[in-house]
Amino acid sequence: MENKDFIKPYYESKIVESPDGEEIKVNPLEDYFCGEAPKSHAPNSNKLWESFLNWARAESLWVLGFGTGCGSMEILPLMTPRFDAYRFGVQMRPTPRQSNVIIISGYLSVKTLKRAIRSYEQMQNPKYVMALGSCTINGGMYYDSYNTINRLDHYMPVDVYITGCMPRPEALLAGFEEMKRLIKAGKGEKANEYAENFEWYKANQKKIIKDWNMPDYNW
Amino acid sequence: MQEIIERISKVFSVEEVVQQNNHQWFITVPKKQALESVTYLRDREGFVHFVLLSCADWIESGKFQLTYLLNHPVKKIDLGIRVFIDRENAEMESAHYLWEQIATYQRELYEMFGINFPNSPRLTDPLLLEGWDNIPPMRRDFDTLKYVEKTYFPTPGRKSNDPGTYMKEKLYPNE
Amino acid sequence: MSFDWLIKIGYVLLGLFIVLNYGLLQYGVIRRISARIGKRIGVKVYQPYIDLIKNYSFRSQITHGVMFYLGPVFRLSGGVGVFLFMPLIFGSEHFSNYSFSGDLILILYFLFFGMLGMALGAGEGGHPYSFIGISRGLSQFTTIELPFTLAVISLAIQYHTFSITDIVAAQQGGIMHWTLMTNPLATAAAMLSFLGMMGNSPFNVVIAPQENPIGPPTEYHSTFLAVLQTNRAILGPVEAILMVNLFFGGATNWVSLIIKSFLVFFWPVFVGIVFPRFRVDQSIPWFLKLPFVLGILAIFLI
Amino acid sequence: MVTPIHLVSVALGTAFLLGFTKDRNWKISGGLVLLALLLMNLISGSWTYALFFGDQVPVQVFTAGFKPPFSINLQMGRFEAAITLMINFAGLLGAIYLFDRLKKAGRYAFMVYMVFILGLNVAVMTRDLFNLFVFMEITTIATAGLIFLVQTGKAAAAGLKYMIATSIISGVLLIGIIFAYSLVSTLNLDGIIDGGLPLIKGGAMVVFLILIALLLESKPFPANGWGLDVYESAHPGIGAMLSVATGPMIAYVIFKVLPISGGAWNHLIAITGIITFVGSNFLAIKQHNTQRLLGYSSVAQAGILLIAIGLQKELGHTFIYVAAGLLMTNYFAKAGLFWLSGLIKGESLQDWTQLKGRPVLLFLFGLFVFSLAGFPPSPAFFAKWELIMQLASHGGYVWMVFILIGSFFELIYLTRWFGQVIGSKEKSSAQPDLATHRLVPVGIMGVGLLGTMVFFLHHYAPDLAIDFIPIIFIAALFILDFLPAFLKNTVTILAMGWYLLQHISDVQNDTVRLIFFLIFLAGGAISLLAGFSYKGKRIGYYPFVAMTFVGLTGLVTATTTLGFFLSWELMALGSYLLISRGKNAQKTSWIYILFSVGGAYLLLMGFGVSFAVTGDGLLSSLGIAARALPAVGILLTIGFLSKIAAMGLHIWLPGAYAEAEDDATPFIAGIMMNAGIFGLILSLSIIAGHPFTWWLGWLGVITAVGGNILAAFQEDAKKLIAYSSIGIMGYILFALSMNIQMAWMAALYYVVLHFLYKTILFLAVGGVIFRTKTREMYQMGGLIKKMPLSFISVLIGIIALAGIPPLAGFGGKWLFYNAVVMNGWYLQGALVFFSGVVAFLYCFKLISAIFLGQAKDRYRHIKEAPVWYILPQYLLIIGLLIFSVLPELVLQPVAHALRSMPGEGIQWDGHFAQTSFGYWNAFIVMTVIAIMFVILLAWLILNSRKAQKVKQFDMVFAGETPFTPETSHVAYNIYAPFNKALGFLVVPVTTWFWHATASVTDASANHLRKWYNGNGQTYALQMVIYIVMFYLIIRGGF
């Protein structure tokens, strides 16, 4: 009862027949996805204007609701009356398109990394990464696990690290404050860094993600 | 419980009986009788709840030990059926027809230990490891640390402490 | 050469500016109030401004096609259009906008302009959740409109006109002349409809943030989203102003306009905080029960 | 003139001579027979000509040189001449057709054939009762001989049954004749009539015996099982003779003998006729054997002829046209069909698929079938028209109803048969037998039928006041059908344009008519442009297109009810034939024609009642009639409702629109549907204010709501638009039901609007289907990038449909609101607006499922719809935009035309429209919205000009990617929650009802036909029972 059809190799090339009987070759990776590499977007040349915009970006942190490891448990209380991150301009968004912050909350297995990269790439420039907990810094207690990464910054550019295993929500709030400070200081340009060092990041990612069945950049 | 063990011993050649505690027993049966005894326990003795299927790697004796843990919901007792299979070309009959969820356990064992369960549904679909290209990671001959050092850019200078000694040093330095 | 039209445009833009700011602040205040109900402190009152600026300040965008562009434009045109055809201040020639080009019916139908455009734009995004959200929204909207239509007809019977200005004029002279007092059934039906129109809980299954991430605008981001936000800041107050004009005596100055529309606007927010969400197949029959019956009574008892 | 006695002498002589020939000299015997028949034709032909067109007077021939009662007298009057001509002509063609059969059977067969013809001739001409009996006996025996010609057991059994039956008849007839002689001492018919038989004691019994015998001979339902068995098992050539030679003979004999009852029997005969007509047609529904079906049809035709004979007093001077129309149609068509059936291998109706791919035979087949069914311009059409009109004017409404019911049953099986032949997917593998001597008689009958049509058309021309040029044009298209399609398309379009220019002045003064005239012709010509996309010849497309449009224009230009009705039927037939060209259209087109004609019969009744009241057939006098009898208006209205597919009568529409060809649907749906509206305007304007219209208003509401909700649940693009049409028709019906000016303005506004956007939508969707080769919307998706032009037209179409400002659709809503409030139909109005919001559901589904969402692999290289599909769309879009900015172009003239209606209108001040309730300035609305839209678009583009273009799977999918376009395209059943909440409103009650009706009809017909069990004794018993029952009934009780 070998049933491998359940998950078909969807992205293999195939030939379909058009209504007129013409044969069409479809290569899903090229035909379904935009293959462009990311571009670096320079900040506005007007310093004053740019710092105004940075202020707005800093005061409006829309976080992608994406929990990777045990740290996601620490994000939920943020929104409760006790910690109330809303008052700092932080709120959760359900889609990466509308978010500008992604929190990698704790250990990141290879399988999750693939999804995290995809979500990160689907966010728009400027975007910020917050790494939560020791596991994202050096592997933490999973430093010798066969399936979790050790250092997040080899795969995506991290703006703020929050140490601890696990850090409490207060630490997270402090992290947000730090991130605001960085953005307002004009240092929140990691998205451009990612675009500029794109090949290095991609090589690292591809090194551990063996079944790479997606385009190099997920628009 | 004792009676159950006695009854089953009459039908199958039970090799070893271990009582873990008052409500948990383990018996070891030959590979050929494993699923028959599981079926027997389910249909005749009332062990209708399947708890888990697990594996231990006895690399020294070249065996994998599979444990089918069953639960008797009325008597509130567990009985584990242990089977030893060869480590080389490890293979076991699939038990998914007894409980459907066993198929998922078997997928896991296939992925983590490389045990083959012929005819088990979706056996080779990746469960946790997408695109794994090494020896199955739960086998004891797989060196995790070496693999990690090779693969995951370990932080230079990172130190690890044995939690036991480290806590003793920190908390009870005088003892 | 007369420059009256230029002056007219100037006042229209001024009105638009006021309404936009009012809308943004209003959303801030309402978020603040609902936070307080949840024992939180809540966002800054000017947080909607920041979000709006932030969204306009994204450096990169993606687009799925031409209709993806046009969707938000349709949506914002819908909002601004409703504003343009709505008389704001009774008795003020300048702040009655372009209401001379069409009456209440024009506004009722122009509300659909944005909806349709948004639906098409989101559809071009190709995201399954967008379609699900749209199909829910459209399904729900069919019956939301029904009590409101009945209320409008009831008003037409009562005042013998579809002109909003005339309806407001008929309500001048004290609270006892408001439609609220003279035709409470129609007011009730319309206010229940208004719950649905504003898309707050219990009628927010369209965007249902927990199960259907955010419905139609799933793919919308940065400037596109900012345009949608701009529209929300305009359309929300304008719809409230419509209710004020029809049922609460209209307004003769900006202060009373803002106070009244704020109170009207707060009504769906209040309900939304208190009640959980309906599924579509629950909300459709709901509108066909009490609000529909009220609407029918409003027609026959006026 | 040759004396008519030679008809006898030639036939008798030939039969005698044949005795001397030898079997192997078939050439001599056959030639002799043909020669004799030719001669007889010449004799009756010359008499016919002389009597009808010359100044010849009828003559009586006395065989023995004495006057009656001492000799047998033959009469040659107009009727005799015509009927003997029919008999002899059929005899000649039949002999040619049967030649090889007769040849094989030997000279005796020729002899029997001659005797048969002889018997028929004399039975027609004789004025002597006993002589009549003798020659009828001769005919009978000859017929039995001919039946035995097919040497099968079945034929032998049928022949035997025939003998049994006819011997009973002869017995009864003979007894009657004997008594008659004993009572009035003469056998001469005129003598008996003068003798006043019914007044003599016992005379009534004599009359009964004679007439019942003759009646039985005409095979009245239900005592006619023997006759049907004969039709079924005899050779088709013989069947034809029974139907077209014996039939007229019997009918004429009854006509001739009937006066002996002194008028007492006239209605009895008519009642027998109507029972036969309805019953036979009813039973024919279940027949699958061709010849048996034709037999039933022949019996039914005899029945309707009996009606005409029985009601000759009521018909007055029109009797001759009615009788001739019925007789001639049956004569040509039935002979043609019988003879055609001889060409077909196999006995079942299914076997007629052998005709596929043979256009000429198919044409003849269609010609015969539709003439029988009474479609114009067949003589039967005019005959039935006169029959209904005269019956109505004598208060014979019950007759009218039953005749129409019978006709409807007839229609059911005839059209189903036709549909099976042309709609069936598999073609019978057998080849028809195409011997020349069999084809020629069929062809001659076809030509004869056409000739009769011309004659009748010509006769009714002053009444019709129609233009013959279009009809000639249709005929020309039939003849020129071998030309390539694009040529025919060009010619058709040019002809329509020419006709428009020529005749626009006729309707210029009547805005309402002008609007419809323009929609029908200009709109039609534009929508026909799409036809240029098709290659090849498209045999049998353009003649029907032309027929439909001739019907449509006829509706507008007609001034008489007959002209209107003829156009209506022509349109129904043309569109039916167009729809039945679709690939899977067999069933739907059948349902379509049933509903169309069912509605048309109601119109016929309405016109009949109107004629009864006013005595003239002018459309303009309908109003006078309706004031006296509102039933006129109500009947007409219900008739027209079936055309606009009001709820309850709508089940034909979705299938018909969906299955018609993609370029035919736009003008069937967008243009032809307006015919129903035109009719409603006609009928509702004459009963305005009647309480009935209140119900109509509610029907409009139900139609609007039901149609729109159903549209939202469709997966088939064309069905979706079709249901949407039902919804719009509901709006219009609702508006027309209100008797105020504003509402009618709204209705006419909607007519123009619906024409514009529905044609645009159907053309656009048709173009998409042309490329994708599927109608299921969920199989499409993402086509916006491949077909942007189609997308834009659908977008504009749905914005207009949904009534969103600034496009013209809003005007409709605005007028509607005003009308609803002015008329006080608040609740109905609100429900109609509810349905308007429901329209959003299907509008969005239509555009999103096709154009938005995920593109499928198979359409990756698809091209934009053909330019000939796009072009008409954009022409119409230009029209729509002009109409949107300047609605007063239509509204002002309409208001002028409607100024006599109650209620206020719109005050115009430039572009500014005002009523006592509201105001609207389409021009400024459009300007404001356009400027604002452009500014906002510029603002967005300014802010996101650098946006990266991405492809279909570049979307957020919870960290995953979609698997396939198919699984990510949300288009199937997307309104499931809506269905769960409100689906109960649209449970298919109507469909259940019609299905139940159909199955009850079917089952009862199935049950009833067991009456004919094929047993000769039973048949004899049935005849005896019939006689007894008849007697008891006329005696007034049991």
C-alpha cells in the first residue's frame, strides 16, 4: 500500500494539453513564481524626512503572528492587560505582507526555518527581525540537536537579540524598545543587508535545507 | 494481571516478563508472534487502547527493541509487548490495520531509525525531516555533535556544562 | 470668469481634510476605549496616524496585476465619493459638497462601488482567503441592506423625499422632530442594519482575524493597505454622518456633527465589544428576523 | 369539359384491361396504371381549375340517363373536384412510390390499386346513399388487399382486424340505408335531405345508424384500435394512402351526408372530433413506432377536420379556409412523412437519425413536422387561427380550450421527434433507402406544401399587412445555405441594416415601438458580428437567425393580431431551431418550444376573445376588448409571461440559453427576450389598474428574488447569466405591473439597459467559452491577464447590472425607488432591492471565477477572445457609456410617449432630473467620480510605482506555497453559507411541479394506450360499445 501520491511532486515540470490540443510545458518553479532577486532600497536622501518616517516605522511595529518554538508562549501575554504591548505601538498581524517585524521565538528546526525564511521574504522593506531566546543565538540547550539551527544570523539578518531561556515578556518589551531605538537611529536597514548579502544567506540556507523546492526569493 | 500473563503465556511463547509497577507490565515475545499477541490482547483481553509504539537501539547486541504499549481502559493497566528485531535491514510487519494511528508511529520509526514497515501507508513521506540525507538520526551510531559542527555553524567559544556538576558547583559549592 | 467652482472645491477639500482627521482620531479613541474595557491602557490616540504614515513609507511593494492596483482605488473612490455626495452641515452651502447631483439613493448605491472594486482587487491577488472573505461579505451584505432599505422607504413615505438635505430640514427644531422620535421603528431597523454595515463583531466574519487571517485584504500591504486605511478613516465617519442626517436631526455645525456621529459610530463598537461573532448562516437569518420585521412595521405603521 | 364519369370509366377500364396483361409484362401494366392515374388527375385537375378559377358551374351526372332516384347521380362541384384531385394526385404519386412493391405483387396488385382509387373517387362524387355504401365497400376490400401487400404476419392480422371492423360498419350502414329507404323511399342524398328524415318517426334512429357508421369509418377515438394497427403494420405507402386519400374521402362523405340529420348532428360530430383530436394526440405522446405515431396523428387530424365540419355553421364563410387549411396540411405533410418513413430503415423514431447530414431531407422532414404542428406559415396555422377566432366569436371557449390542448399534445410528440432526430448524439449507422422513385414523391409533396403556404400567405396578406421581402429573404437563405458562413453573416447583417433604414420611419412616431425596433434590428445586427468568428458553412444557422429576426421585427410592425401572432410563432420557431443546434440541446430546446408554444396558445385565446368582443383583428382594438372583458389582457399577459420566464414558467430558460451556441445566446437572451417585454407592454397597457396586476407585481418580486438567488448558485457561466436574466425580467415585470408613468419609464429604461449589458455579458462570456471550451467557471480563473478586453467588458457589464453609479444601471434603481414610493408598493419594492443586492453575489462570482484567482495550466497560452466577439461588445459599451452620461436621451422621449399614464414624470433641467421625491444628475455624478478616480489612481501609482510584478503563487500561504492552481482557486460553490441560510427560498418547486405534470401525463398516456390491445375481437367489442354509448348519450341518458 505504498501511497506516495498523497503529496505529489507538485513542482516538477509537466506537460498539459490546451483546449486547442496544443501541448504546453509547465515548469512550476518558473511559471508560478517570480524569480527576481531582492533589491536594496536606499533610504530617502532627505535626512529629516527619513528620520520622520523612521519614527513612524518605529512607533508602529506590526508583528507577524508566527511562533517557531517555545518562545511563542511568551509573546501571547504581551497582548494581555498585564503587559499591554499595544501602548508601544506593537500589534500582531496575521499576514507577513502587512507586518514589518518577525519574531523568531526560540529554537528553529530546519523544517520551520524554511517557512520562516519564506515568511520573512514575503514582508516588505524595511523589515526587522527579533531573535528571542538563547537558541537563536547559539543553539541554547539544543546546541547539539541534529535538527535545530545554532545561529539565526546565518540565515536571516537579526536586528535585536533577546537572551534568556526563556526571556520573560518584560525582556521582550525591552527588546521592542531597543528595536525602536535602533530604527529611530536609522540602523534598521537589515532588509537591505539581506538583499546585499543575498548569496551568502542563500548558500547558508541551502546548505541545511536539502529539499529546496522553492524559488530563491519568495516574493 | 498475573492471570492475563499466564493466559497469554499459554498461547504465545513469552520470553520475559517485567513488572514495572503495579499497573505496568512488559512482556517480550518473538518477532513472529508480536502482532498476533497484540491482536490477541486487543480482541480477547480488552486492551483496546493503543498507547504508543516506540523503539530502542541496542547497538551492542545488534537489535532494535520495539515496544507496543497497550492500555486496558477498564482495568486501568498497561501492557507493553516488546519485540527484538535485527538492526541490519531492520524490518517489521506493519500493524496499521489494528489501529490506524500506528501508521504515523511507523512513519516516525522509519524516519528516525530506518526501520522498514512494508505496506504501511505513506511510510516514506517525511514527517519531521524534510530532505534528510544522512543515516537516520536516532540510531546510536549517528554522531549528532559531529553532524551539528559540520552543518549548523556552531558558535565559536561556546561552552557547555554538565547540568549536574554545574548546579552542584553553583548551588551547593560546599558539599 | 467665475471662480465659484474653485471655492467649492476648496471647501470640499477642507471638509475632506476635517473628516479624514476626525476619522483617524475617532479610530484611535475607539481603540483606546475598547482597550479600557479590556482593562488595558491601549494605543496612543494618534496611533492610526502613525500606522498610516508607516504604511505609506514602505519602500517596496509587490503587485499582482492591474486590478490589484485598481481595487484600492475603487475602494477609496467609493469612500471619497460617498463623502462628496453627502451634505455634511445643514444650512451650510459650502459643506453640502456635491449633494446636488444625487439624493439618498445615489449614496446607497455608491456604497457598493468601493465594495465591488475591493472585491475585484482582492480577487486578482488570487489568495483563497480573499475569495472566502469576499463571498462571506457579499452573502452577509444581501440581508444587511434589507432592513436599511425598508427604513429608507419608510423615511421617504414620512418626509415625501429622498433628498438628504430635505430630510434633515424636516427634522430641525428640537429633539422631538428627529426621526428617532417621529419614526422610531425605522430608526431601530436602520441602526441594526448599521451594525452590519460597519463590520464590527458580531458581523465581522468577513475578516475573522483568527480563522481566515484577514479576509479580502490578505495580500494588501504597504501603500495599498494605506489607501484602504485612508478609505476606512473617511468612510466610517461618513456612514455615521449619513445615519445622523437621516435619523438624528443632522447637524448645523461641526461640533454637533462630530458629537452626534461619534455617538452613532460608537454604537456598533459597543455591540462589537460585547458580543461574539456570528457565522454567515447565522447572521443572514438574524437580519431577516428582528431588523426585517421592524423595517416592515416601519413601512406600514408610519 | 370531360365529363366526370370518365373518372370512373378510366379507372374501371384500366382495372379491366389489366386482367389481360401478363405478370411479367409489368412495364405494360404499370405504364397503364400510371397513364390512367395521370388521366384521372387531368380530369379532376381541369374540373378543379374550372370550378374555382373559371366560370364553370357544378354539374350532376346521371349514369343511366335517368334522374334520381332511378339512377345513380354523381356530382362534380368544387369540393368534389378538389378532393378527387387530392385523391388522384396522391394516387399517382403513391403508385410511383409503391411501384416496385406493386410490380412484385403482380398485375392483380395494380388492379386492386386501381379499384381502390376508383372506389374513393366514386364515394366522393356519388349522391346516392346505396351507391356510397357499395363504393365504400369496394374501397374497403381494396384497402384490405393493399394491406396484405406487405406479406408479414402482423400485416395479415391487421388486415383481418380491418375486415372485422369494416364489416361491422357496413352492417350498421346497410341497416341504416335500408330503413332510410323504407322511410323516405329514396336513396338519393338530396332526396333524403329534403325528406326531412329526423322529423319522421324512427327517422332519428336511421340518421343515427348511417352517421355512426360513417363516423366509425373515420376511426374516432377511442374505438379505432383497428385503424391504428393498420397504420402501424401496413406498408408506409399504403399508410400514406389511408391517411391522405381515404381520410379526405371519409371526411367529405360525412360532410356530404351530415345534412340528413337536419343540423341535429353537427355538434355531435364536432364533439366526436374533439375527443378524437385530443385523445389521439394524447396517446401519440407515448408512441415510438414511426408509423403508429403517424397513424395517431392522422386520426387526430381527421378529428380536427370533423370539428370543422361539425362547426361549419359557426365558421360561416371561413369554413372553406379552415377545412382546406387542415386538409391540405395533413395531405402534404402526412404523405411526405409516411413516404419518408419508407426510406428509413427501421421502425423506431430513433432510426430517423439516418437523415442527419442530409440537409434536403432534413429540411423536408422539418417542413412536414412543423407544418403539422401548426407553425406559420403552414396552412394549418391559418386554419387553426380562423377556427379559434370564429369559435371565440360564437362563444365556443370550451371548444377553443380543447382544441389548443389537443394541439399542445400534438406539439409535444412532433417536436420531441424532431428534436430526437437532430439533437441525438449518435447517428444511426443504417443508410436510408434513397431510390429516386421514392424521393420524388416526397419532394413533390414538399413543394406542394410550400405552394400551399404561399397561397395561404397570399390569401391572408391584406390581413397580415406584412412585408414579404423578409420572408423571401429567409427562403433565399435556405436556398443559399451552401455558401460560406461569413458571406451569409454579412448578407444577414446588411439586410437587417437595410430593413432598419427602410422601415424606421414606420415606427418613428411611437417611441416604445421605436426602442424595440432598434433593439431588435440594430442590436441584432451588432450581436451577429460575433458570427464572423466561425469558419465553415454552418448549414442551417442563418435561415433560422433570419426567421427569428423577421419574427421580432414583425412583432413591432404588426398592426393586426394575426400579424402579431404569426410573427410570434415565427420567432418561436426560429429561435427553437437555433437553440436545438446546440450540442446537448435536445431536451432543453424541446422544453423551450413547449413553453413558447404553450404561451402562444394563451395569446391565441386572448386574441380570440378579443376578436369575439370587437369583431376585428386589430391590435389597437385589444384595449376596447379588454375594457369589456379583462380576460383578454390576462390571457395575453400570462402568455407573455412564459416568454419572459416568470417564476413558475422559467424552467425552459437556463437550459435553453446555456445550450445554445455561444454566439446565438447573446441575441436570444439579450434581444429576443425583449419580445416578451414588448408583449407585456401591449397586454398590460390594456389592463392597467386591474387587480390582477397586483398579483403580477408579486410575481415580479418572486421572479426577481428567485432568479437572482438561483443565479448565485450556478457554476455554469451561461446559466448564471441566464438566471440573472430571469431576475431582470422580474424587475421589469414588477415595474410594468405598476400603473404609473415612473414605473413604466423604469421598465423601458431597464429594457434598453438589459439589452446592452446582457448582450455585452453574453458576448464576453461567449468569447471566453470560445477559447476555453468549457462553460464551468471554476475550471477557468486568472484569465484577466490573457483576456483583458473581455475582462473590461464583463466589468462594465456587471457594474451596470448591479446598478452601481456612475454607470447607467443606477438610473434604473433610481427610477425604481421613485416609482415604488409613488405607487405605494413598499414591501415589494424592498424585496426587489433585496434581489438587487443578491445580484452582487453572482456578478462577483461571474467575474472572479473566470478572470481573477489562479490561472490554470491548460490556459497558459490562451489568447484573447476573437476580435469579432470583442468588437460588438465595445460597440455596445460605447452605447452604454453614452447612455450612462446622458440617460435623458432615452428617458425624455419615453416620458413623452408615456405622458398619458397616471402619475408624475421627471422634470428635466439640462442634465438634472427631478421628481417630487428626489433628484439625480447623471452627468455631474459621472464627472465627479471620473475626476476623483483619476486623481486617486494617480496618487496610488505615485506611491507604489516601483512595485515588483509577481506571479500567481507568490502569495502568503501560512509559510507554505499553494499546491496547484486548481486547489487554490476558490470558485466552486462559494456561496455555500448563503445557500445554507437562504437556499430554502429556491427549492426547485417549479421543476418538481413540471416534472410531476410531465410524468403524470406520460404515465396516463401509457396506461390509456393499453386500451388498444391488438385483439380484433376487443376492437369489435369496443366499436359496439362505442355505438351503444353514443346512442345512449344522444338519447339523453341511460
